[in-house]
Amino acid sequence: MHRVLSWLLAALIAVATPAFAADLDPLVRALGTGTYADTEKALAKLAETGDTAAVPVIEALQTGDLHVRKADGAVVVARKAGNGVALTDPLTGAALGEADRSAVEKIKINNSLRRSISAALGALTLMSPNPQTRRQAADAVFKSRDVNALEALDTALAKETDEGVRRAMFQARAAVVLNSSAPDADKIAAVETLKARGDRDALALLNAAANSGGAEVKAVAERAIASVEQRLALWGAAQNLWYGLSLGSVLLLAAIGLAVTFGVMGVINMAHGEMVMIGAYATFLVQEVFRTFAPGLFDLSILVALPVAFLASGAVGVAIERSVIRWLYGRPLETLLATWGLSLALQQAVRSIFGPTNREVGAPSWMSGAFELGGLTITYGRLWIVVFAFLVFAALLVALRKTAFGLNIRAVTQNRSMASAMGIRTARVDALTFGLGSGIAGLAGVALSQIDNVSPNLGQGYIIDSFMVVVFGGVGNLWGTLVGALALGSVNKFLEPYAGAVLGKILVLIFIILFIQRRPRGLFALKGRAVEA
Amino acid sequence: MLTRFLLMGLDKKAGVLLAVLAVLAVAVPVMALAAPPDSPWHLSTHTVALLGKYLCFALLAVALDLVWGYVGILSLGHAAFFALGGYAMGMYLMRQIGPRGVYGHPVLPDFMVFLNWQELPWYWHGFDQFWFAALMVVAVPGVLAFAFGWFAFRSRVTGVYLSIITQALTFALMLAFFRNDMGFGGNNGLTDFKTILGFDIQAPETRVGLFVATVVALAAGYTLASCVVASKLGKVLVAVRDAESRVRFLGYETERYKLFAWTLSACMAGVAGALYVPQVGIINPSEFSAASSIEAVIWVAVGGRGTLAGAVLGAVLVNFGKSYFTAALPELWLFALGGLFVLVTLFLPKGLLGLAAQVKGRWPSGRAMAAKPAGQKGI
Amino acid sequence: MSAEDTLLYLDGVSVSFDGFRALNSLSLIIEPGEMRAIIGPNGAGKTTMMDVITGKTRPDTGTILFEGGTDLTALREAGIANLGIGRKFQRPTVFEMHTVWDNLELALKAPRRPLKTLTYSATRDDRARIEEILDITGLSPKRDRQAGSLSHGEKQWLEIGMLLAQDPKLLLVDEPVAGMTDAETEQTARLLKDIAGKHSVIVVEHDMAFVRELGVKVTVLHEGSVLAEGSLDAVSANQQVVDVYLGR
Ligand SMILES: Nc1ncnc2c1ncn2[C@@H]1O[C@H](COP(=O)(O)OP(=O)(O)OP(=O)(O)O)[C@@H](O)[C@H]1O
Ligand SMILES: [Mg+2]
């Protein structure tokens, strides 16, 4: 609502501008007459109008594009074009044709003028009716810490009504004050303001203040620094936690399918990564279809890709189970080798069909961008993946616990012959279970296509990690997989700042190797004879 | 004592294999050096190096078969030991370059100069001596395997779990060796070797010398492995493979037996790697990849696990096939390799030698204690 | 009686699996040279008791002493076996890929460390002992057969033979005559009686005729603890035993 209003306002102003332009014209013309001092006077008058239409003129003056046309003394913007220069009206931006370079003369500026310009610009934009512009202006002042802007800031502050912009202006003012020779009392107030802001920029300013100000300011600044640093560390930890959660959810997605095939069925599927890859390529294909036939609906492509990827990977999974794996039940090491062979063949197949290079998978608009949460930056893409991972996990849990199919799966995996004696078609259940695990891998592929390169090697990067997650969490225990994924994700991200990404990963691997030796059956181990059998 | 040990170990298959190796050790030098270049009998340096490479792989396969075929430990990380041996040799060869590098630094290898290193890292010292490097070729993989096995076997990690952590081990090493600040040349590894023991590494005579050394190493490794598996210790190993906990109840500390075989196997793999590097002229972190380890497993599976001769046969055949395919039909190689994995596990659980024996109708023969195809467990 | 004079001393041994108590404060004493028969319904904890003695399962609480002083709960399987405790499993487990002869050679009393086995070669005595055991177990004609190809009964005999080859001080024999003919059962009983005296034996068996044939003290296990102890006739007369086990 608010937004809409401000847009409307901006539009109104745009329509109203020409009426002002007439009044501004003589002031603009005055810029081009005479000495630096004259220009400075004209500039001051221009700024006094408080009319934002003057902003482009002053900006042109700042960049050195403002010229006087020798023929009629009109002030124009001249930019290089071809051999000559292209002229435009500084106020309206209307094209005034081309001219020879010698036909115009640049309005020169000196240092004093330069300062006035930025003060004028700051004042004008700070007064802009558009709150966004005002805010940007305040932020610009915060960065430049230009003492000349102080007056303009105070004027603007007196009129400002928008809470957010007001805060930004206050902070800008504090930054300027600290940079000025203001009395200590003012500086201390400024330190407090910056402390409340509490980000890295504020920290830099506070550090500067602590090194330059009087003893009292110094003490206050140092306290403020400590408090800001603590706050930053806290947010840093929170950010790491979020990254960890985000990586953990990716690991979870990649590992859930494995938790079904390896954890529940005991089939060690080295081609699991390729199931993920197939899911990613399915996403690519679906998006291609959307791009060609319904570009307007592109935002929906991911949603369509989900079932497609599930079915594609699931079907490949069922085919693999029926043709290879079913002959190898009870021979885990052979299964490992055969499925590794399949993974090689699948990679090569995809390479032959789609080429060895990365394919472009786009993000729908609702998955791009980011938002701030306190000191955290959270991208929508990552957020959706976290949500999605938990949804898939919950859905699988329900499917295994609450549905007849889930009951059949558990019956068959626990006692095959008994289950078959009770009339369960074990072969069918095997195939469907494997299909389910593979299908979930396909879903993971849809999610990973958003954050990783879609190439034939996509799956290879995840296979070892997924196995680590499942083994670490405890085979045959979905909750273990969840905990394992999140724990490994966070540990990885917390190690990264200290050890670097690669070394962090190595440390995690070593940790898992040692962990498995301590607890060969994982975090949440099953016990009893069933395990030994 | 030793002769009895040897006699016990060498059966008919071993005799055939050693005879073939002896013929190679004589014929290849003659064909490469004495036959005139235009004669059909002439072997190019390239071919000699290729044959040498196959035999290095054969030694790796023998090492792998010792633990997989006889102890039931499916290692998906043997390439790590192979590569470590290779790196040890590579470091020696780097130091041999001396001031002949591109940057002409008297001590530092080129990549260190390039990375602005000021002095040699401590672990590069000693590698200018051949004897030291040769010791490290065996010791580094051996110590790593011992430490890893000590933890793993003592905590009774077995089966696929063990396989997966061996893979994690080699994966971690690969990541580590990719890092520039590890001091092993990062991504590019070690290469541009000039001389070995003072001989020009490109010279045909040196190539032939390296080939003969490989033949000798393979023969020695094979003999050692056959003697081990023929001894009572070998019988214990097979018993561990088939029913480990039963063996414990007989009073054998199975962990020690596994550790013995595992460490011995890693040392052999290290030697294979060390001979491989001067013949191919490079060692880089991709040797640590999971794929190289698993490929070695398939050589053994193709030849027939639990038969040392099968491991040799499989390594040579598959690598010959690989050379052929990657030259003639590169697109198809991965399909062929993938298909091989599937076909062998489904239809040839005992490998080619098993098939041959079955055809002859006298399986199992002699000392060929192929594993039960099904993963049955004792007790 | 003090623990010092006993060969095997179990006191208050409990084991539970996921809350299920397989052994419940079990106490049992075996004297040197004694043979003891253990009977009890399925799931009474007989096999679990052997698991606990041989180190396969760790007890939650309780004391297990061997020869009066050695704490078995602190040792692993191989260490316990090397003290002189041999075991025959309920489900016969032999090394299927090895020949009958090799199975016996592996079991034969000899140094167990890797370097010793690497250089081991059978002495004349060793061979004679293996021949002798082959004779006792009737496996002489099949000495070069792979153990995997033996019948169930033959595997039982081979396991008994392996036990003999180990020459342990204490033999734990779990259901030795399951799958044997009546004649073989009798032969087994005779064999065990021969062994007892020099060695101590614990036999678990459901076959009452066989237990009667042994004619030794019987312990009845039920729900993980001792229900009754005494001669077979005495325990057969015990009403509780009849109720939980013998009674129909
Ligand atoms: N590792 C284990 N995990 C779970 N339960 C176990 C385990 N070992 C034994 N049990 C349980 O303990 C109980 C006792 O088992 P045990 O094998 O000792 O009985 P048993 O007396 O030998 O029976 P049987 O006469 O049938 O051989 C059984 O209910 C069994 O299910
Ligand atoms: Mg029992």
C-alpha cells in the first residue's frame, strides 16, 4: 500500500515537472556565465529552490558534462558522440542535436565548487519527495561523511516524516558529526547513534572516532565498539547457522533417497548421484519446454519439474532394480560395483545426449532475490530449498509410517519370506521402494539445479557426502539422516571460516572416519540380532 | 626355511605367470633396443611404457586382490596408496631436476618458485636421495594403512561401511593434494621429470630399464602374495573372509591378521605407484579419485578375485581394452567400462579364471579359493 | 564355595537387549573336570549364556571368572579362546571354503600370532593329532573335501573335531546332536563322556535321551536364570520345571 502511494507520488511529480522547468531555466543559464564565484552563486540559488528537477543539471556539472553553447549561451549537456558531441537539454533531457566540439565550452569547476556541488546535490536529494531517493541520499552522505552536508541534513531532518529515512538521516548525521570538529557532547551522541546501527560500516566509523576524538569520546567509542563487535559476532554465528542449515538441507535432500535405498532396503546404490543428476536434467528439459511454448508461465516451470523429475528418476530406478539389483540382494559389495558401473554409463549417456558442458537452468522470480533479517541476508532460493527439504522429509516419514505401501516396505525389509507368505508381492515392493528412493533423488535434483551446475558430473559431487550422512546418522533411521545432514552441514560451515572450505571438508571427512570407527552403526544405531544377521 | 616357504607358495599358475614375466623381461628389451626401427618386431618407447604401465596396474591388482579376494575387504581406496607411492617417487624425480627447471632455482621445484615459496618444506627433505625416496614409497602408504586399519579393524568396521570409509579416505586425500599450500604441486601435480638415478628419463634404455624393474617388482610381489596366501596365515585370512567371528572363537586376533594383509597390500600398491610415475611422466591428485580405486576393483573382478593370477590377467586385459577404446571409440569407453561392472558382477562372479576352471570342470582348483558368490556370513 | 577352586564362576550375570532381559541375574559354577548339561525352553537364554562366557556379548552386570581369577568380561573373544575355552555353535559354522583337514589344522592348538602362522608348517605330531581326530569324528575319507560340501551332520562332527583339536580346558557345546541319527547321538554322548574328566564340558541340548545318556548334573534355565539344578531325575520331578519345559 505504502509502496503504491509512493509510486503514485513519483508519477505525479514527473507530470508536474515541466511547470517548474520554466522557473529553473534562468537559474540554469546563470550557471554558464562568468567566473567560478558566479557559478557558485547560481548553484546556490538553484539548490535553494529545493526542486529535484535541478538534480540532473547539477550532476552533469559534477561530471563535467555541462557546457555552454557558444552560439546562444544556452547551457546544455554535451556528451561525446562520433566526431562531435551530442547535445541534450539539462532539465528535460530532450535531444538538441549534434554539434562540433568547438561549438560548446565546458563549464569548469574547482575544488570549492566541487564541495558545493555535492552539498547542493545532497540537500536537493535529501529534500526529494520520493522517500527512496531521500534514503539513498542519506546513505550517500553516510558514506562520504561530507561536513558540508550537515546543514542540508538538519534541514531535511526537521521536515522528515518517514521513520526509516529519518533513522538513515540520523545515522548519516552522526557519521558527519564524528568527522567534523563538533563538540564532544555531540560526538558522544553520534557514537550512540552508530552503536545502535551496529553494522560493519558503523564499526569502521567508530574505530576512526576512537582514534581521533577526545578522551571522553574515545572511551565511549571503545565501549560502543565492543558492543557492536559482540553483536556482529552474534549475527555472524547466526549467519553461519543459516549457511549450515542451508547446506544441511541440501545434504538432506541428497541423502533422503539414499536413506530409503540404503537405509531401508540395504541396497548400496552408487548410482544414486546420477538419479539426482537425472532430476536436474529433467528440470532443464521442462524449462526448455516452457521457454519455447509458454515463456509467460516460466515461474511455474519448477513446480511442473518436480513431478516430472520424480517420475523420470523413479522410472530409471525401477528399471535398474528390475534389471540388475534384484539379482544381487544379499551381496552388498557386488551391488556396489554393479551400480558404480551403471553410474558411469548413465553419466556417459547424459554426456552424449546433452553434451559435457553445464546446461542453463533458470530460477523463477519467486526464488530469486534476498531479504534481510536483522543482520542476516537470506536468499529466497536457499530458503525454499530448506523448506522443500523438510517437506520431502516429512512426506517420506508419513509415507513410510502411515500408508499401506509403507507398511509393506517395512514388512518386506524386515522379513522377506514371511512377508511373501502373507501375500505381499515382494518383488513389486522392492521395485517400488527402490523407485521411491530414486524418485526422491530426482526431487533433490530439481532443488540442486537451482544452486549447482547442471552437468553430467552433478551427482558425483554428492554421492560421498550422502553416504556419509546416512552412515553417520545411522542406517535405517530417517531421523538419524535428518540429524546427520544438519549436523554435518553446520559443522562444515562453522569450520570454513577457520580452515577454509577444502580443509574444512577434509576435517569433516576425517571426523566421520573416526566417528564410524567409534560407532560403526552410526549415531542412532539399531541394536540386537537383527543387525548382525 | 625360506625355500620351503617359497616352494609352498608357488603352484602351477604361478609358474606360468613367472615364466611369462621372464620372457617379457628378455624379449621386450631386445625388441625395443636391438630390433631395427623398421622391423615388424620393433617396439617403440611408447609401447614399452604402455606395457610397463599395465604391469604396474597388475601389481596394484595383486595388492588389491590380496585384501579383497582373500580377506574380503573391498577397498575403494587403494588408489590412495598407489598415488602416495607415486608421489614419493615423484618428489625424488622433482629433486633430481635440480637447477634444470624453468626458473633455474637450485633447490626449489618450479611450482614452489612460482608460488613464491622461500624454502623447501620440511617433508621434502631427504627426497634428493634415492634410497630415502624408495623407503618412503613403501613406508608412507604402509604407515597410513596401518593407522587407518588399526582404527577400522579394532572397531570392527566391516563390509560396505569399510568400503565407504576407504573411499572417504582417498577422497579426503584428493582434496588435500589439490590444495596448493600442501606443497605437492596442487592441481598440476609433479611432472617435467628429467632424470632418474642420473639416467635421462626419456631415453629408450631408461624406459627399458624401468620396464624390467616393473617386471621384477611384479614377479616379486606376486611371489610374496602367493606365499602369504599359501601359508597357514593365508588360510586364516580366507577363514576371516568367510566367517570372521568364528575365527575369533578359535583364538585368532583377526584384527591383527587383517592389519597384516592390509598393510602389506598398501605397501605393494605404493611400489606399483612408484614404478608407474616415471613411466607415465606425471602424478597428480586425480590419481586419488574414487574412480581410479574402483576401476582397480573391476580389474580384479574381471580376472577372478581370490586368484592372484586372475588379478594380473584382469588388470592387463581391462587396461588393454581401455587403451584400445579410448583411442578408437572414446565415446564408448565409459559405456563399456560401466557394462563390464554390471556384466561381471551378474554373470561372472568368479571372473575369467573362474569361468575357465568351470569350463574345465574342476573348480575349485589348487589354491584358488574364490569367495562364495553370495555374501553369506558365518555365525 | 569360593571362586578360587572353580573353573568357571558366573555370578549375577544380566544381559538385556533393547529392554528384553535375556539373562536375569544368572549364577552358575562349573568345577574343573565337571560335565554339566543345560536344558531349558527356547529363548531361555542358553545360547546367550555361552555368548557371554565367550565374549561375544558383554554382560550388563555380573561377574564371570575363569579358573578362579581371570575376569572374562574384560577380554575379547580371541583372548578368551586362548585361555582355553572352546565353543561349538548351535548352527554349525565351519570354514566352508577350506578342506576338512585345513579346518582342523586352523583349530589345532598352536601359536596364534600372525608371524607364527606365516611361517608355520605342520609337525609330525600335529599331523598325527589331526589324523586321530579325523578317525574319532569319522571324517577320514572326506579329509580333502571342502567343508562347504559336507552334510549337516558331518558339519556337526567337524565342529566337534575342531573343538577337540583346540584342546580347551572348557568346552561349550551348543546342541551337538541336532541333525544326527540315533547311533551318532549315542556316539557323541560317548565321546563327550570320554572328554570329561580331563576337560570341563557344558552341553546345551533339547534331546532328553541324550542328556539322560550323559548322566550328569543338569541345570534348567528359564527366562534367563536358573530354575532348578540336580540330577535329571530330580529336576524332572520338579513341578516348576514340568510346567515351563517338560510338561505338555
Ligand atoms: N543379540 C540379540 N539381540 C536381541 N535379542 C537377543 C539377542 N541374543 C539373544 N536374544 C534374545 O534372548 C533370548 C534368549 O536367546 P537364546 O538364543 O539365548 O535362547 P536359547 O535358550 O539358546 O534358545 P534355543 O533353545 O531356541 O536355542 C531370546 O528371546 C532371544 O531373542
Ligand atoms: Mg540356543
